[in-house]
Amino acid sequence: MLDVIAAIDGDKPLFDCREIRGRCAIYEGRSWTPRGVCPIHAVMLEAEAGMRDVLAGHTLAGIAAAVAAKAAPGFGQEIAQWLAGRSGAPRRSREADRRNGADG
């Protein structure tokens, strides 16, 4: 999953610190923390590392297997038919689907 997220969004940080120390009440005018990140940024870096670890521990195949295990019998075939009916056809808006009584 981490590879999928990186392919879609790129390898960007979860928290984009804009050098908060220069505009933050915690650091404004103080020189006692010239290096490193502020405590807020440190927590966000830890959270990001945890999120990346969780995402790296899951695969599309694993998620698909979990869905298949929980899905009602015949669900896979219904999805395959739904996709087959949509392939090659012009895409309609959700509003058009609602107007036509489709299940979206």
C-alpha cells in the first residue's frame, strides 16, 4: 500500500512544516533551540513513520483477500459484470446515474 500511495501522491511528507519556529509563540525571539525540530514537528514525524510502517505492512492482494472473505457470495461476479458494463462506455456523472436509477 505504501508503494501505491507513493505512486499516486509522490514521496512527500505528511506534515509540511513551514519553519514554524520563526512564527511560533513557542520559539518567537528565542535562541535556545537553534537546531532540530520543534516538539510538534517531532510528534508529526513519529506519526508519519508509524503510518508508513502500517501502509508498508499491507498489500493490495491482502486487502482484496479480506474483502473477498467478508463479501456476500456472488459479489465478485456482480462487480465483474458492473465493470464489464462500464468498460468502453462513456463515463457518466453520478448525477446522471441517479437520474437513470443506477446504483452508481
